[in-house]
Amino acid sequence: AQSVSQHNHHVILSEAASLELGCNYSYGGTVNLFWYVQYPGQHLQLLLKYFSGDPLVKGIKGFEAEFIKSKFSFNLRKPSVQWSDTAEYFCAVNRKNRGSTLGRLYFGRGTQLTVWP
Amino acid sequence: DAGVIQSPRHEVTEMGQEVTLRCKPISGHNSLFWYRQTMMRGLELLIYFNNNVPIDDSGMPEDRFSAKMPNASFSTLKIQPSEPRDSAVYFCATGEGGQGGGQYFGAGTRLSVL
């Protein structure tokens, strides 16, 4: 069955610390990969996405993610977090099937990031 | 584009009442998804449509839940009768499907069933 694992449920950091959030998926075929962010009381917003090409993807607000196919991973990173990065972060996978995506996203359970000023 | 528009933003109702949530997708997006988010269960996919046709409704919890997409610019999620355990934030998301992947979320409807 399709699954997306986010190993850290809650991460607490001080401002300026570096961040890495893990994401692994189980689907063996070709995938599109996404990271979404949900600020308190708001909806999910797309941070970055990987479809093909350079496995290191840069997104908004200084975030980046690296796709490592051999490890089925798509970890999110930021070199220096800010208090305003406090939010919940969701990894998601979209399967490519027979050359076209099905549109459906499989989400991880999310990682709550708390950044102390 | 105004993005995905959901209404109402907040709904408070009493147990047993009918609740209808509405979603207007981004123009040109041919896939539409309804999600439910709670603290206990996280983000759950309830149903999704492609070109107005329901593709997978296996996430719909019970027969009390139903969803329709009568045209490309409108979808509804109905709960009848509502129960306190239906209290959650309901999100609608739309996407280009095909090779586009990615989904864009509405602001959500916060439902409280008393």
C-alpha cells in the first residue's frame, strides 16, 4: 500500500538553527514529490515540488529539499530557521502511472515545527 | 485567480442537522479533492473528482456523507444527519491532474457540531 512517513512528529528549534525534516515514501514507481506548510489556523500551502531533473529543489522562504531515489526520501531543509517558520509541515507523494499522474496526493502525518525566538 | 474558494468559513450546527459545504475550484483545474483534518486523525482524503466524475470515494466515512460536482466550477460536500464526531476542518483542493500534479487548497470550513 502507498504510504508516506514523516519520522518526526514534533521538532523544536531555536532561531538560526538548521532544519532537516525527514520524509520517506513506499511507492516503487515514478513519483512527484511535494512539501506543504500549514501555518496556525491556516490552510496548506505549497512550499516546493519535485517532478523531474535536478534532485535538489529550491522553494519559497529559503526552503529546499533533496530527492534521493535510492533511499525513497525527500527531506526538507533550511539552513537557518526563523520564528515565523513555526508551522506544520506535510510531505506528499503523487504517483505517475503509465505516463500520467493520477492527481491524488498521499500525505504524511505531518511534522510540527516550533521555533523559539 | 482568486484561488480555491470555500464557503462557509465557519459552521456551527446542532446534531442531526444537515450541513452543506461548498467549493469553487480554480478555473481550469480538472481535479477536485475533499479532505477532513482533525487533531486525532490528521489529514484524510474523503473523495476526489476528475472532470466532474467521482474517482475514489473510499475515504467517505459513512453514508451520511455525500459529495457532488455538478459542473466544473462547483462542488458540494453534504453531511446528513450531522454528528458531533464530524466536527473538523474540511478542505477542498484542486489540481490540474494530468501531468500537473500538485494541489491548491482552499481556506477550509471549520465545522462544529454540537
